[in-house]
Amino acid sequence: MPPGTAAQPFVDEPTTLVQAQADTTGFVVLHQWAEILEHHFPPALPAPDHSTE
């Protein structure tokens, strides 16, 4: 997958998750899984100038 394409996070996230699993002797714990997901799919933060009024 060429870098910079829209699908890149969908390739990188599972790759990172598989690597994290390989680095453990058990399962990837939930907080580590959440960190991996947030790294590849950061949450959308509200715009500071946006108002709901």
C-alpha cells in the first residue's frame, strides 16, 4: 500500500496490533488495543470556534 493513501490506516492498525500481540506472552490488553486504535484513528476534536448555539 503506497504511503499517504486513504486506506493506509486500515493497513497500519492491524499490522501494529499483530506486532503488539507478538510482543506479549498473552493477549493484547484492552488499554493497549485502545492506544493502538487512537494512534491510527485519532478522535475528531471539536473546533474551538464552533458553537452549538
